[in-house]
Amino acid sequence: MVSDWNYRAGGLMHGSYTTRVAMKKLSPDQLRRLDFKLAPLP
């Protein structure tokens, strides 16, 4: 089982650690189509 969290603030998505890992396998075009920006990691 995988558990993760996220929230949006200031136009950026915070958390989403599972998403960050999965994004490494996407093409640049796929990343553009996601249309969201991740906040920097703490």
C-alpha cells in the first residue's frame, strides 16, 4: 500500500512524493500536459 499527500498553495503543488518519482519516467511532452508545478522539496 502507498500513502501520499499533496496540497496546492501559491500555484504550486506541495508534497506529492509518489508523483515526483513517477514523473521521472514521463517524456517532456507528457510533463507539459500535466499542467502543474511542483514546489521545491524542503
